[in-house]
Amino acid sequence: MSPRNGVMSDSVDPVRTVVFDILRTATRSSVELSDRTHIVNELGLDSVAIMDFVMEIEDRLDISVPLHRIAEVETIGDLVATLRDLKGKD
């Protein structure tokens, strides 16, 4: 898997690793996960599933994700960037 084709290697980025691990567990989708994967449209996560997903991320990364930041996220790449930003502010 190469970053060039949109499928990110999650072995070098702990934030990405957490996001991809949780998404692989939370979804039964056959969609290949990449930075461009749209969380709602392609993975079919509803609002409850998204909140569960975010709570799991918060627990695993030991951060708090404000709701207004979640509202700005559309793709997995957006989410990873947001989490990196929040993690860096700790």
C-alpha cells in the first residue's frame, strides 16, 4: 500500500494507525480505506456510529475532540489531520 495511490501506510503514523484500526473494526464495508475515503458516504457510518468511533479515538489517543471539529471532517484524511492538530496541542 502506497501513499501515492491514496492508501496510506499506517505503520509510521500512530494517529493514522489508531484511526484505521478503529475503522476496520467499526465497519464491515468492503471499501478500501484511504485518506480520500468519505466517512459518511462511503463507509455508511450514521451519527451514533460516528460518536462511538470518536469516543474510541479519544480514549486511545487520550485527547478530546470538540464537536465543531468533527463537523468539519468529511474524509479519513481530514480526520487524521484534525487529530494530529489536536494531539499536538496537548
